[in-house]
Amino acid sequence: MASHIVGYPRMGPKRELKFALESFWDGKSSAEDLEKVATDLRASIWKQMADAGIKYIPSNTFSYYDQVLDTTAMLGAVPERYSWTGGEIGFDTYFSMARGNATVPAMEMTKWFDTNYHFIVPELGPNTKFTYASHKAVNEYKEAKALGVDTVPVLVGPVSYLLLSKPAKGVEKGFPLLSLLSSILPVYKEVIAELKAAGASWIQFDEPTLVLDLDAQKLAAFSAAYTELESALSGLNVLVETYFADVPAESFKTLTSLSSVTAYGFDLVRGTQTLELVKSGFPAGKYLFAGVVDGRNIWADDLASSLSTLQSLEAIVGKDKLVVSTSCSLMHTAVDLVNETKLDSEIKSWLAFAAQKVVEVDALAKALAGQKDEAYFAANAAAQASRKSSPRVTNEEVQKAANALRGSDHRRATNVSARLDAQQKKLNLPVLPTTTIGSFPQTVELRRVRREYKAKKISEEEYITAIKEEISKVVKLQEELDIDVLVHGEPERNDMVEYFGEQLSGFAFTANGWVQSYGSRCVKPPIIYGDVSRPNPMTVFWSTTAQSMTSRPMKGMLTGPVTILNWSFVRNDQPRFETCYQIALAIKKEVEDLEAAGIQVIQIDEAALREGLPLRKAEHAFYLDWAVHSFRITNCEIKDTTQIHTHMCYSNFNDIIHSIINMDADVITIENSRSDEKLLSVFREGVKYGAGIGPGVYDIHSPRIPNTEEIADRINKMLAVLDTNILWVNPDCGLKTRKYTEVKPALTNMVSAAKLIRTQLASAK
């Protein structure tokens, strides 16, 4: 019985790629140094899977930034502003597209389906010239083969690539991106020909858009694409991989009727209805790659349950046509549980990271083949039973409080217009008030202080003194820049979710459970294993300390319940909304304590609200109802004079704008500049927004520093569709990933632009 892994984490068990990338970007190491780290990581990954007994091992899932950008490079679809002149695309052009450079901005970045991973959105149009410009897929296949590992090269499928793209700037919004299919397929044919010549016997096309709601025209594009590729694919076994949700019935029918395709990969963890489609009719003679091991969470697989599922599928597709697989790439989970030497032993027994999931896949395949490891299965069953019966998972008081939420929508008593009037009388802010999103640069010295405090190398008193000094520096800088509403810079926080999870019950933490978010950015999601509550105040000390340093309003900075949920590894033994309501009640206590301590502006970030939106439209309303409700719970009982902000970033918000309004926040700051001000189009189309709003005026994920005129131009575009009295001026997102040499001039220009527009508005009266 064969086994398969859809994809594997790229960063390395100790984030080796992250540090190599950042060293290269900072000019401290060469391209050769970066490539050496990458080569060693790939070799280690392939060897690990081969040693575990995996038959179908993927290649070309490694990336220096993201796999969609890799495909853009493969197709030579480089926007003109990067001045690429042809030939093999190198690091300069590649990273300019991803991060921007001193003269041009980066391409748009957005969330990869409903995950916290991001991809660089291709910019295409009728004049885009496609040419084979990156041989990465072939080179990596040859690299693995030279090491004695015959891999399955993985490509982003041609139809999904186009459906994930957007019309380039200056191209009509309604430009049919699928009309470019005939232009990109010749490049795919060249890649396929080179892979065949190199000896590949399998090829995997990732077509995750098949899980979306697709109309007949889009489904027809899949038929057209794979029919056109059929002769090129002759002699190869072709796997089309889908993941993250059920494949709709019509999409399943289209996919399974493709004559050029040998095998179909389905997510059977999040796709339980797909399982029924397979059982009701699967094409004879085709392979089923059954994704039974969860690639998006860290819980050990219930091996007995998965084996039962596989045995039922074996009876349908045949023993020699069933392949055990992961539900999706393992890049969405942590790398290796072996590195967690300090994790509670009971909780650790409940978990499986990427390395352990590879073993689970192999164990299931062997069990199906009659080589069941009885001891391994028995240990797994014992761990499953331990988790179900552990008293640390359940808190009856918390469950009772969450159940009591039913029957109320938890809205503030006064409408937002009246609240804004009351807040302005107290805050006395100018027109176009300026602020930032929360974090300031996390310097090497600051990280050292936190690291030494955690290692108990410095005392609590020394730690508090150091953090206070950092807050004072950030407050003074903002006052010098003349920013209106200040933040304390979050120097005590390594991560906006981890910080809160460490202080909430029901959470566990890893030392090395890093997961890639984008580029070199990694996050370490907490593990929600039980009922959630807040034993003690979490931010009040730092917020009041910062407020004592200035007469200007100081934001209390919190992460919202939906974002904490979506950026954690969440327990899978109860519905997600129940866990979210528990977190909301914990944050509600913190909001009320901040208000009682004199904090007049409180920001409750919901950066990940859009990210959790289900991929199928039929499921949207239910999710948005409980997600928005959870946010409202956090601040439903505070005074009209306390101003509630929220923040969202790097997703497409236009389709949920009415739910955003329904959150009933006083002010929302929201990513806007990197997505070419896409957000503003919703207001041009007539949506009325009465609360305060700050669409970002510059992209913080790029080292590029915008000038005053550029920012002023953005503000004027906003004023064309938004009332002057509700508009705020702020960056796209927090500043923790930037350097002070970038932050100071960028914020200086931002404040100057706001003052310039204020002067123009005053003189126009």
C-alpha cells in the first residue's frame, strides 16, 4: 500500500531558511550562502520522507517566498515596473516582486484560502507576455534524483493560478483572466517535457480552487486545460490535488472525467462530503490519494478511525489504487515534536507535528497492507482516550458562562454616531487623526531582553525596567512625530496571539512550533487544548504605564477572540464557535479592566476575521454571525466615551463589508495600500460607513519608504469616497518587522501628509 505527502514545511526545524533569507536581504550573506542553506534543507526533507517509507515524495514544494510567486517566475509573468529584461529570473527580480525595492512597491499579498499563510497575487492582463523563465521545478527534481530520491514534482495548476490572479493595474476590472489559459499552457508544456526528459514518472498539479463555488465557465476551463495538456502528459502519471474543503459535486464530476488525469487527491478531514461522493461513484482504474491525516492541525491522528475509513475506500477503488496521504501540505503545521523537550508530557502525547504525521501516513499504509504496528496503534489509542478523559480539558464554569450567551446579540446601547460625538468631546482629536496599528520595531536588543528573561538570566525587575525604557522611547518618538493617538509599541510581546495565550487557561505553548506565514515571517501558534478563561489581567500594567508617560491618548492593545482562534491550533473536540465564545468572554474582562484603569482608546485586533471565512458561500452566514458576535461580546458593556478600535489586514474585505459594519466598532483600521486601494472600491459602489475608518496609507511589509506626496495622494483618494470626519490616517499594519531607519521617515511623511491635507481642507472652507 502506497503513501504520499502533499507538501512539507520549508523553514526548517530551527527556522534555518528564515535566518538565511533575512541575512541575505540585509546584505550580510551571499546568494550562494542562501542557496546552500536551501539545498541542505531540501536534502534533509527528502531523506526524512524516504527513510519513513513514503513512496510519493513531493519536490518543488520548497520556496524562497511562496509557491504562487514561484509559478509567476516560471511563467515569466513579471510586471513591467520591475524592469526585468528576460532570461532566468534571479533573486533581485524575485524578491522585488515579493517585497518591493527602493523605487517600486511590492505586488499584492493576500491570504492563501482560509489559512494564515500568504501568497503574492499575480498581476496579469491581455499584454502579459509568458515565457519559461524559472527552471526551479526541473532543477529540484534533478537535485532529489541525484540524492537517490525519485520525487513527484508539484506545480500550481494552470487554472488555479489564473483564478488566484488579478487584473494588472490599468487593465479592466472585468478582464477575463481565464482567457490567458491558452497563453500559459505552452510554458507548462515546456516544463512537463523537461520533467519527462529528466525521468519523472509522476507529476502533481495543485488545483485547490476546485473546492470553491465555481460556475460552468470556470469548470470548463479545467476540462479545456487538461485536454490541451493531454499529449504533453502522455507517459506520465498525473495527480490533481485538492484541499481545504469539500469538492462540490459538479467539480468532482468535472475532475474525475479528465482523461489525462491518473489520480485525484482529496482532503477527507475537512471534506467529509467528498468522501460520500467517492463512495457513490469513483472512476474505475484511477488512483485515489486519500487525505486522511490532518495537515492543518497538530493533533495526533485517530489511527483506528482513519484505518476504518481507508478500508471502506479500499473496497471501492481497489487495494492497488488507494494511496494514503495528508489532507493538504504539512507546511501549515509545526515541523517536529522531537524539538519540544519542555512541553507537558500528557499534552505532548496528544500531538503530532509534520515529522510525526509522515510516520502516521506510513503506519496507516502499512496497516492496510497487512503490516500493522500493533504497539504503535495501541499507544495512539491510549493517547486518544487520555485526551477525551483528561480533567484539564473541561471547566464547567467556563462552559456555563459561554452557554449563557445565547439569546442576546450583545450590542452597545448607543449607536456609533452618538458614541463618536461623546468620544470626540473627551479626546479632542484633529481632523484626520493619525495613529499606528500597535507594534514598533522589534530590535535585536529587545529580543535579547525577552529571551534572557524567559531563560531566567535577568530578574523580573531588570526586565520591567528594560521594557519601560523601550516604551518610553516609543512614546517620545511618537510625540516628536506629532502622532495623535499613541501606542506603547508592544515591546513585551513576541507575537500578538502567543502573548495572550500564555496568560489564558486552556492554552499550551511550544518552544519550536514555528509555522511560515509569509516570506521569512514565522509564527508560533498556541495550542488550545481545553476550555479558555482569564485568571488575571494581561495588559493593564503595560497600558497604564505607557499612558502615564504622555498626555495624549494611549491605546490599550488587545487581540480579538476570532484572531486568537484562527491563529491558534484549535481543539477539534468541540465546534470552533464554542471555543471562540469562551475567548470572547476572557477578552471582555480585559477590556473592562482597561477602561476601569483609565484607558480611553482600546484596540481589539481582528486581523484574521476574514481568514476564517469558509470557502463555500453556503457556510458564510453562520461563520460571520458567530465571529462578529464574538467581537461584540468583548466590548458590549463599556461606556460611550471609551473608543473601541479594531484592525484587519491582508485579505479581501469587500465581500464582507456589511459584517464588518455589523461589528459595531467605533474605528476600524484596515489594510489598503498594498492591494492597490481595492478596499475603496466598495465605498465608490455606494456602501455607507458611519464609523471611523483608517484605510492604510502605506505598506509596512516592504522596506520602501513612501514620500509625503504619495501618501497625501492616497488620503485624497480616500476623501473622495469617505467623509472627512470619519477618516483616520495610519499604516497598513503593525511595524514590528521593520527597522527604525525605515519607520521614522515613513511615519514622518505620513504625519506631514495628514497635516498638508488638513491645511488644504481648512483653506477650502
